[in-house]
Amino acid sequence: MLNLNQQLKRVEIKEFEIENQIVFNYFDNLPASERDEKLLRAIYIGVLALMEDRISAFLSKTSNELGTELESLKMIFEMKKELFYKSAIKGNLAEDEVAEFLNNYFQEKRIKDKAFLTGNSTGSIPKNKTGDIVCEVNGNSELKIVIECKFDKSIKVGDIESKDIFIRKTDTAWSQLIEAQANREAKVSLIVFDISLIDNSILKSFENVGYIPGIGFVAIIDSQKGDYSNLAIAYMLARDIALNSKEIELDKDLLAVLVNRIIKDINEITSIRTLVQNNIENNKAILKQLEKSILLMEFNQDYLKKFLNDGTLTKKDLLQYYMGDEVKEKYKIIERDIDSI
């Protein structure tokens, strides 16, 4: 894509495209006649910034030369980069933002749940503060979902098969989910990771939302972009289990099948939604797949609730779940409507 012409001392860039909402919005708000000049200026400013050891130091040093246009960019770097990545405060920022998002989400959806920061308070385990946020379902202090925020690249999955009990204790997704649930006496536990601070083993295991059978849920957010959609999805699944599970011996293997299939369909929806948001021209094929995935998610959740209420699924239920004829019939109507657009 990029070639250096050594004779003319020129940088030659072949035709290329970029999908970035911030970049698109900036150029979309400019008159067409100014876009080429601004693009060259953006490249120049970016190269100068990369030549500096610290971007924020560069912005501070050159703000007088480049004018007030860099002020907002300077604030972004100061607030979202240096401040965020300082280990002393990034944890508190993460917890505050997650709790704020959840409470706003509850209010928007008219859900009576409440999210509380636990701060430095210990839980039921002596001297243990694990479990950053406690959510009271429908305002019931006896029915809780606990959330642990881990914006830390050192945290790995840590499944029990690979656990070596003779080495020094290290925090893992497994250990934090179990510990948080026990410490805060919660019904369900959920751990939140940020895409910018996450170990590759977590990303490989859980693309957007994940479920560890009998342990808890995993949600991967993008705080720098303000995208907490995966957290909302994971929380609502955890909430379904908290509300509907009974004090009976559940078939955890069957529960894992139901939940993991829901998560698979949710991940498809997330991928499709991203495509729709990032592309100007939406086509019928994307709309059809989106509607299909939404129907599948609702269908799967209905059977999950039935299973949690009854403690099992009859053979007839399993057959209907496997065949999915109900979804097929609903989709035929939607497909016809899309084709008529």
C-alpha cells in the first residue's frame, strides 16, 4: 500500500480505504474542497506525534504552533491514554464507568436493578475485596449478580485442567469469577475485560461474550470507544439465570449447551451489527441475517427460561428446540417483507 520513491523523496500511497468512525465523521463534516488538505495535515501531525516518545508531551509542546484544533485531541490523550493506563487509577476508572453504564442501562430499559460499587469494603471472606460491583436484581439485596473488572493483560483464562496448585497464586478469569461470587454471596458472577488490556488467551476463548459452565460469564468491552454492548448482553443472560434458576440439581451440561448456543448467536448479531454500522450501504442479505439471528436469540432464551423453571426439558421440547420450526415460520414472513423493500 505504501511505497517510498527514493529519487523524488516522495511517499506514494496506493488506493486504500479505512473503516474508522472518528475519521469518517471528521471528514464527513468537512467541505469536499478541504478534505485533501486536511488529510495531508493529519498525516503530517501523526508522523510528528509518532516521532515523540510521549504523544501527550508532543501535543503540549506544539499546541501553540498548530492552533486550537489540537485541544480536543490533547484532552483525549490526557484523559483516555495516560490517565487510563496508570495502574494506580485504571481499575477505579473501569469500575466507575461500568457501574455508570449499568445504572443508565437499567434506567433506559426500565429495569429495577441497581449497581453498587463495593469500593474498599471486604466481603464475606476475611480481608478479601474481590467483586468490584454488586448488582441487586429488582432491588432485592438477597438476589445479587457480582461483577469483577479486570483491565489487566496478565489475567489468563486459568481453567481448572491447567491449574498447578503448587505454583504461586495468580489471578485468572476462573479464580476471579469463583472468588467474587463467594465473597459477595452472589447468585451469578461476571468478569469484564477491556479489548485494549487483555491477554490473547482470553480473546481466543471469548470473542465478545463467553460462558464458563458452572463458573460465570465473560464480557469484553471497548471503553475507549464507549462500547459496552457486550456487557449488557452478558448481564441480561446472567440476570435470566439469577431470576429463573431454582434450588434444584441442574443438568449443567445441558445448561452449557443452551447458554453457549445463545452466546454463539449473540456473537453473530454483534458481528453483523458492526458491519451495518460501519457500512453506508446496507443490503438485504445483512438485514436478513440480522433478523434471523435476533429470532434465534429470542427462541434460545425462551427455552433457557423453560429449562431453568422446570429443571429439565422433555424429549418433545428437545426435538422442537433442535428442529426450530417455530423460528422458520416467523422468518418466512420477515424474509418476504425484506424482499419487498
